[in-house]
Amino acid sequence: MKNFIIMILAILSMAFTNKEKPSTAKFKVFGNCPQCKERIDGILEVKGVKSAEWNVDTKVMEVVYMADKITIEKIHELIASVGHDTEKVKAPDQVYLKLPDCCMYRDNDNTHHD
Ligand SMILES: [Cu+2]
């Protein structure tokens, strides 16, 4: 009986330590201005993303997410879906071309990444 209880406790503690911890990812997202920031950070207000903070100056996105709820690929796709290129995923032209003029980062030599 004592062994049985120890076994149950061992299984329980394993179950708890196996709980997913948040992952942090840092990658480049292309954009220009505070309006871009709102758009980029806003699209990541989804289940599985704990926090998302894009830096307008460095263009670096720092995202904290739960890898069991959302994949990093999906995060890149979400950002691209609102018109912003990431390191991995290019935004569709038809979405990009609808961005306000101030957000047209592909025309800006400073942020051009080709
Ligand atoms: Cu903008």
C-alpha cells in the first residue's frame, strides 16, 4: 500500500513538472511607425500568446507564448496576415498595398530587407 501511494505521488509530481512553460521568441518584423506597432501587437492578442511587444526602432518582436497552444509558425503567419513581413513569412502583396502610406515599409530604404 505504501509503495502504491508513493507511485501515485510520483505520477502526480511528474504530471505537474511536465506542464508547459512559456517560450520566448525574438525575431524581426518589418514596419515603420506606432500605427504598425498597434497592428502588429494587436493581432497577437490571441489564445496561447502571453505577451507580444514589437519595438518600432529595432524592429524586433519579443513574444512570450505557450508552445502547446500556438506554434511559432502560426505567430509569424498572423503578423504577415495583417501586412507585415517577418523573418520567416512574407505578407501577401494585396494586404500590404492596403496599408496606410506611413506604413509602407517596403519603400523605406532603412527598413528594406531584400
Ligand atoms: Cu505604420
